[in-house]
Amino acid sequence: MRAIVNIGLKKGVLDDQGKAINNALGTLGFKDLINDVRVGKQIIIELNTNDKSKAEAEVTQMCEKLLANTVIEDYTIEIVG
């Protein structure tokens, strides 16, 4: 079983890296296509369980304790496999 965790800054938190990418893409000719850019990270965890609910609970604890800074970041978890 695999957990895919997507982590990004909460709405309202300044994303300097996203802003820089947005500006660079505008300079490259994509200005009319792009409204906003936000940068995040994805963590893929291979799990040793076939219990989907247990896996989600454990990965949630991982996010709360280490993987995400819940003061400024939101996360989503997808359990596959």
C-alpha cells in the first residue's frame, strides 16, 4: 500500500517561490495563461499494511508530528494500492 501526501502553504501565507515562478513564466510568454502559482511538496510513503483506514490514520499522525508544519501548511493524503 502507498500513501501520497501533498503539502502546500495555507491560503493567505505568502509563497515567495510560487511568486518567483509566476513572474518567470510571465516573462517567458505565459502571462495571459497563468492566474497564480503555488509551490508545494509531495511525499510518497510505501506502507506495510493492507488496512486502508489504519494507513490513513497513521499517515495523518506522521503529517501532524513531522511531515507538515500545520501552522502554515495544509496537507492531503491519498492511500492507493
